[in-house]
Amino acid sequence: MITLDWKERLLNDCSDFIERKIPAGDFDFDIIYNAYPNRIDNKIPRDVVIFVANSLGSKMTKNHKDYLTFCDYIWSHKGSNGKIAFACIINKFIKKDYDFYFKYTKIKIKECVDINEIIFLLDKVLYPIINKQQIESIESLISLISETDEKVCQSIIKTILKCGKENPEFLKRFITKLEYKWLDAEPDFVKVIGLFLKNLAKVDLQTYLNIYKTYKLTREPIFVEILTSGLVVYDDFLYELYENWCKSGNARLKKAAVLGFKFLSKKKK
């Protein structure tokens, strides 16, 4: 618990930091709280860092884009406290320009080489962004998962499904939008869709199976290839579906169907 006296002091020091330090190019915001006397394991308590970050963010929102250099700096150079502050501040800025800060966060994710930093951005920045405007996020999310490597894509998909668990309508619309892109899917995007389907099966098996049921009469090879890339569980319906597809006269469709049927046959044993 931060005392009222210290809250007042921190607020004043935040104002001074914005007025004097930032214009001079001094972005070491920890000067605001370094004098705080109560430490935990010799470290500034997390709630103090969050209080300072939220205070800075609130004071910066009017001219938010003027402070992006500061945000970049604290993310890259101020350690764990800088990353906490970055998330708090960007979550304030989102209210002013949702599209801009989604793209800004997307760039940050693609620049990261540390998976822990990516997970942090997904949990503390991207997830709150999506939750604020879920439906509006769908196209950007599809674009994001199609532009990242498998390890990053896996983490992003988990964030998407986390939102979908809380809002089934969001998940339904996301799947519909994703399906619009199936017919012209390139090989790399087929892998992305397959990864999504596999993760979906873990959290919502019925929705996963319903997707396959939607395509039970399809004769489009690309659709069967995509569905085969997403196979991860055995189900009697899937077994019968692939058994039927294996009888197709279309060589490309049959090739994908045979792969899927072999997988399901092994799972059935």
C-alpha cells in the first residue's frame, strides 16, 4: 500500500519528469521512485512501478505520439520495470488511437527475439487491446499470425483462443474470417491454419469438429489439405469423413485424404 504522502510525491515527480527530463532526452524514469523507502527483497515494489507508469501514461495521453521514443527506450533499456511501465503506458494510449497502437505492438512483437518478451507483450499489451475491441481486431490478428514464425504464432493463437473463451462470438467471427482465406492459402498459411485448428481442438473440441462437419461435402483439394494439417485427435466422424475422401478421383485431394486417414487410423488403435 502506497501512503497518500508518497502518492502525492510520486505524482509531482511524474509531472516534473515529463516537463523537464523527457524534453532533455533523459528517459531514466526510475529516478521518480528510487527514493521510495519500502523495498521487497531490496527491490522497488511492483505496485509502485505500476502507479508511476499509470500516472505517466495518464499525463502523456494528450500528446501520446510525442512519447513513443520514450516508450521504445524503457522497453529496450530499463529492464523488467521498464517493460511493466511500457505495458501500462501503451494501455493508456490505446484509448486514443486503437489501430495505431495495435500496429505498434505488432511491430514490437516481430522485433523480439526472446519468447518471454513476446509472451509478455501478448499477455500485457495485445490481450488488453483485443479485449477492448475484439471484433475490430480480427483482420489484424489474422495478418499477424500469417507473418510470424511457428513459435510466435503458437503464442498468438493461444491469446486469440483465450479471448474466444471469454467471448464465443469473437471466436465464431474469427473462424469465419479465417475461412474466407482458405481457398487461396499459400503453403505457409496452410501450416498457420493447421496450427490454429490443433490449438482449437485443445480448448473447444466441439467447435473444432463442427468446422470439419462444415466441409464434409467439399471436393476442394486445398480445403482437405488444410483440414488434414489440423488433425490432432481421433473421432469417428473424422474417420468416416477421411475414409470417404480417400475414394476421390481427384489425385491432389486423395493424397491429402490418405495422409489424414493414416493419421486417424493410428489414433484409432
